Amino acid sequence: MLDRFIIFLNKAIGKLRTSRAKPSEILVLLPHCIQNKDCDLDLTSGVQICRRCGRCKIREVSLLQEEYGFRSAVVGGGQQAVQATKDKGVKCVVAIACEKELAAGILSVLRKPVHTIRNSQPFGPCVNTDMDADSLREMLQKIVKR
Ligand code: SF4
């Protein structure tokens, strides 16, 4: 309940503050559980090395990254996520995660605008999770400063 409130509050604040940024200043943060569990790629530094085999939604994010030019990181937990957002070049964060992680992430990087997309859990929590790539595209169309 508190998690939902924090996400709601963040969205309300986000509408009030300018959060558009150049593609190179936008960091798209993804949870490790969205990567297919049998994939052995290390995507900590971004989804650009994805082979686009189609077993998970990283493929769609990788295609969007090629189109828009944002930064990305696939992180295993809150600490790694916070570390990734600390780079001074990052002005705006798009966080894709479950409700609990989103709320924690928002609280950790409150000084930077955080846009949120919830992932879904068709196989239960923390394994082969899914996301709506169209939502990410729509969000990018709103926040990318050309
Ligand atoms: S789409 Fe990319 S990240 Fe997902 S399983 Fe295939 S190679 Fe790995």
C-alpha cells in the first residue's frame, strides 16, 4: 500500500517538474529478472549486446535503444540500481520494476526525475518477468528532448 502511494506521489511530482532530457542523459533501468533466465549475457552495462533472440523483452528494449540512443543497465538489485543512477551524466531515469523495487528506487534517487513502468510476473516473482514495450516507447516519446 505504501509502495503504491510512493509511486503515485512520484508520478504527481513528475508532472510538476521538467523531466525531459537528451537521449544520452536518460538511463533505462531494467531488473535482472526480465532477462530470460537461461541467457548468459552480462547486461550490467547495457542491453546493446543483446543478441535479440526474442526469448525476452530485452530484445525490444535493445531495438528502442538503437532507435533513441538512451543509456541502459540491467541490475540485480537496489544497490546496483542506485549506483547506476549516480553518474552525473544521468539526468532522468526510467525504471522498470515491480512495485516494491520501484518505490525503493524512487526514494533512493529522489533528486533525479524517475519515470516508472511496472513489469508483470507471468511466472511468479523474480523470474522471466515481462513488460509492455509500447509503454516504454510512449514514455520515450514524451521525455526525449531532440
Ligand atoms: S533477447 Fe537478448 S537478453 Fe533476452 S534471451 Fe535473447 S539474447 Fe538474451
